[in-house]
Amino acid sequence: MISDQNPHRGQKPCTEDRGEILLDVIGQQCPLPVLRARKRLLRLEPGDLLRVFASDPVARIDMPHFCAEAGHEIIEIRDRGTWIEFLIRRGNQVSDDEDLLAKPVKGL
């Protein structure tokens, strides 16, 4: 929930001040968790952090594989019982995919 008293609301804060962007894909099955993470990472600046919450057990294999292939860094993986938490740093040498960026997130 975003508070109206947040002084950074509506602004793109720098990485040092904002912590991470959150992506909740709990309840979504393969390949959606990775596709949504990919799309969100493409919109971030190099070095930005994305925290992903996923309940699909296959994400434990797919997310690290995707990050290694795409040039992102998995900083942390935590097993939370019924879901998995990933902390990912966006890589520097990531190619943009204009077709993917043009699609709405709900379409993935």
C-alpha cells in the first residue's frame, strides 16, 4: 500500500534510496513467474533490485537459470515454506526486447 505521505510518490527514486521493486507472482505457474520478472527487469536501470515472490516450485530452477542466461545476478533465494523469495540485481549488459515491452503485464 502506498501512503499519500510518501515524499517519493510518483517519482523514480534512485536505487540507493528505494531498496527494491517488489513483484508478487504467487499463484502463477511456469512460465509466468520468469516472464513477468523478465519484463519488470527490462524496465529497471542496471544495478536496480527486484524482489520476486513465487509459489511455483519450478521457479527455484527457472529463475536462477533465467538470470544466468540474461546477465542478471541472483543475490538471495529464501524458502518461505509455501513460496520462494528471490532478490535479483538487474545486469548491465541486457538487451531490450521491444516486443515484450509493448505487451501489457496482464497479457503475460
